[in-house]
Amino acid sequence: MGVALEKNDKRIKSEKKKTHRPFVLAAVMLAMFMAAVEATIVSTAMPAIAADLGGFSLYSWVFSSYLLMNAVTVLIYGKLSDIFGRKPIIIIGISIFLVGSILCGLASSIEMLILFRFIQGFGAGAVMPIASTIVGDMYTKEERAKIQGYLSSVWGISAVLGPAIGGLLVQFVSWRYVFWINVPLGLLAILVIALYLHEGIEKKKPSIDYKGAFLLFVSISSLMFVLVEGGVHWAWNSVVIITCIFIFAITFLLFIIQETKAVDPMMPFNIWKERSILIANVTSLTTGVMLIGISSFLPAFVQGVMEKPPIIAGFTLTTMSIGWPIAATIAGRILLKVGFRTTSIIGGVALIAGSIIFMTLNPEDGPLWAAFGSFMIGVGMGFSTTAFIVSIQSNVEWKQRGAATAANMFMRTLGSTVGAALLGGILNSKLQKHFQESGMTDQLTVDSTTALMDEQSRQQLTETTKMVLQEGLTTSLNSVYFVVAIFAVLSFVLILLLPKKE
């Protein structure tokens, strides 16, 4: 592994004189808390949103639309932060995120919600990577490992509060407030960052890779459409699906070509030549698929099949985000002693253990067993992501740190984007197949599953219909989690390829 490039010591010392580090760290943690709460609250509220707005077949698009814009913009924001500084870019990102949040709360149909999630995702692309980069700028390598543990504790706090608040809002007020709760948090984070973060930026002519961003957007959008709609609304051999596959292949190839010749590529492939960075980024892709598979569909299983209220469904996700910061804090303490590889391997083992629990989950196991599976996934993510971020930031210069951190975040978000579409497509196609095998295709569609998400609607179903729907959802989600387990094994194999000497 390459030696850490600490040429920015003078920059760090000068920033210490200007920047109020504790205040900025608090603001960064608040911004990350806002994004983390969004993930846990929306997942908890989705069954209620589906019950209110309808359109269960579009369920995964609520996540996919947000993640798509997040994935495409995260690299652009990372590059912009290297040119203009972290401060203006994160403020712009949070502002767009808040506008999207307000609009999401006003949505009157599932289609409108999906559209407004695009806007929310457009702003969210700046929050996580630039928050992590600001910390990378303010602290040395030795401090960074410890501070990354603090940052990960944000997930624990948001996990405890997020699903609990989300469940209470859904049950006693309205699901719309799960989006509006972001507004005061975001405004406070903007205020503190504006007042207390000061940077010494070298002025240079901006060179933004807009062509690369456009090609990536078209490519990933086409792939998502194929994964979600293929075999459900469109046959796999239909002209529409084949055309989308062709568009994906061509635009992705053009994206790679564009990135190799661009003056300032949005995806700097030169840093991927470092083996540890290459493995960290590819593993972030596979763990991103796992992450969305658990957080998107677990509440639907707990509410629809186990027939538990939203607050219990939220609890099963809460444990994931409790395990994450605990593991991240431990990882921050042992990282420099045992190395990045060993820390990541511990995470890989936990990911496999958690995925096995979900793959074999059935209604009789109850929410506590599901919560334990979530906890193990969180432990795995905590160990691996902390090791990856510190490793990457220790191997690049300041001028590439924003892009390098964003590239890793991009790969995880890309994994979640593709995962939401892939796993959503598997869920829909398996449900359809189950209805065909039960001989109820004339009475039930994928959207009929929405009735399971609301207690009153569930009580109006006949016993036979409810049984068919619940069996269909159970077998379909078992198939989803089988794929998640495959990605867990793949992640572990990739981690083993990390260099032993660091």
C-alpha cells in the first residue's frame, strides 16, 4: 500500500487557525445525521406511503430515483469541491436537498413522489462525500481514524431516533412529516458551516466533465429501467427492454472512453491504479446492493407478513444503524494496529452472517431475529466502510481527496441504485409468478400487495387472499435475500484480495 501523502500539513495548520474545528465537525455530523435519518425514516414510512398513494409496483422507484441522482451527482460535487472548496458546494447541496424534501412531503401521487425524490437525490449527492472530505481536510491520518468512528456514531443516533420518530409520525400525524423534518436540521447545518468553516483555496479555471455526467445518467437510468420493468411490465425479449440494454451498453462504453480522455474526469481512473483503492471501490459497489436490499424491503416484510406496526418495523432497521457506529468506533481504534485488510475481513464475516439470517427468515422468526440480522449487517458495514474511507484518504493528495472520497461514495450509491432496481425487479417478478401458480392472476396483481401494508386494508381481505399475498411476499423476499447473500460472499472474496502489506 502506498505511503500516506501528508503534504497538506501546512494547510491543516493554517486551517486550524481559521476554522473552528469542533463547530464544523458538529455541523458536518448534523448534515450527515439529516441524510442518515432520511434513509431510516423513509424506509420505515414506505409501507404507509404505498398504502396512501398506491402503486406497490413502483415501490422500488421511490428509492431508485433518489439513488440515481445521488449516484450521478456525487462525482460532480466531489470534483467541484476540489475546484471551489468544500464550503460552497455542501451548502448548495443541502439547500437543494431541503427543497426536494419539502416537495416530497407535498406529493399527492406515487409518480409525483418519485419525481420529487429525483430533486432530493440531486442535493443529497453533496452531503455524505463532502462531509467526509471536510473531516479528511481538517484532521491528520492518525486523527482521521478516530474521527471517522465519531462520524459513524451519527448513524447510531439517527437509527435510534429515525425509525422511532418515523413510526410515531406515520401512526399519529402523517408520513409527510418524515420529509419535512429535514428542514430545520439542514438550515442549522448551513448556518454553522457558513460561519465557522474557512478554507484557503487556490483559484483555478473550472473544468467540469458534463459529458461524462450525462453519459453516466443515461447509462444507469437505462439499466435501472431494465432491472425494474423487465419481466414485469415488459417482456425480456420486447423491443423496449432490448433497446434499453443496447443504450446502456453503448453509453457506458462511451462514459469510460470519455473519462480516459477528459481533462478533469468526474471519475479519476488514475487513482484506481492503487490496488487498495480499486478493491475498496468495487467492494463498496457490492455492499451497496446489500444495504438497499435490507433497508428497502425489511419494513414491508415486518408490516405485511409479520403484521407488526410501523414502529416495530422501524426497530428492525434501527439495529442495523446501531451496529454500524459501534463497529466503526472499534474499527477506528484498531485500524492502525491491525491494518485495513484485517479490519475489513472482520466486516466481511459479519456481512455474510447477517445475510444468512435474512435468506432464511420466515414469519415465525419474529421481528427480534430480523433485528439481529440487521445488527450484523450494520457491524459488517461499520468495519468495512471505515477501513475503506481512511485507506483512500490516506493515499491521495488534498487536490484529489474530494474526488477520491466521492468516487468511493459513488460506488456504494451505484450499488444501491442498481440493487434497488435489481432486487425490486426480482420481488415483482416473483410475486407475479406466485399469483400465477396460485391461480389468482385475474384477482391479484403486484399492486394488490399494498393492502398488506395497512391494518384496516388487511382486515378487509378474505383469509385466502391474505394467505396468498403473504406467502407470495415471503417467498419473493426470500429470493431477494438470497441474492443479497450472494453479494455478501462476493464482498468477502474481494476483501481477501486487499494487499497484506499496508
